[in-house]
Amino acid sequence: SPVQKLVFNRVNGKRPPLLLQQLSAPEECYTLAHEENVRFVYEAWQQVEQQLDGSRSGESACGPVQYVEKTPDPGLKDFVPIDLEDWWAQQFLAKIENCS
């Protein structure tokens, strides 16, 4: 079954003015070093993805290799990765319920 998404409808199509003031967060400031780090990681990952795509299509004989577990750990056979979007939605709803 598809994951349900949260939908918030405005009352009469308007937001209360106090709510807007409370929700507006201060603007985050990033340093030049932070931006350089993000750019470096992004560009490096783009190169890896391009090389992986090239090796899958047979363009290149060498390059990055995607790791695949040959003998999976039997203790992890029932492992289910967490859906972070769903978890955050549940946390958000729990906070709303606790506040009211």
C-alpha cells in the first residue's frame, strides 16, 4: 500500500497571523567553508555516479565498484530500513497531539 502523505488544509484559506510569526525561523547562515565542503562532496558524488553508470553500460573497464554482500548476515534477514519521512511525520503528529 502506498505511504500516505500529510496534508494540511488552511482554515478559510488563511493562516492566523500569530502562527506565521511563530513558524518563521531565523535565516540560517552558512560559512564559505561549509559551502565549499558541500560543493566538493556534491561534485565528487556526481563523478562517482557517472562512473558507475559508465561501468554498468560497459564504457569503462575500471572505476568505482558497487559493494554487494556475498554472504548476507543471517541476523539481518528480517531487517527493514526505516522510512525517515514516515518517522518524522509520526513525531510531528505526536507533538501536535501532546500540545492540544
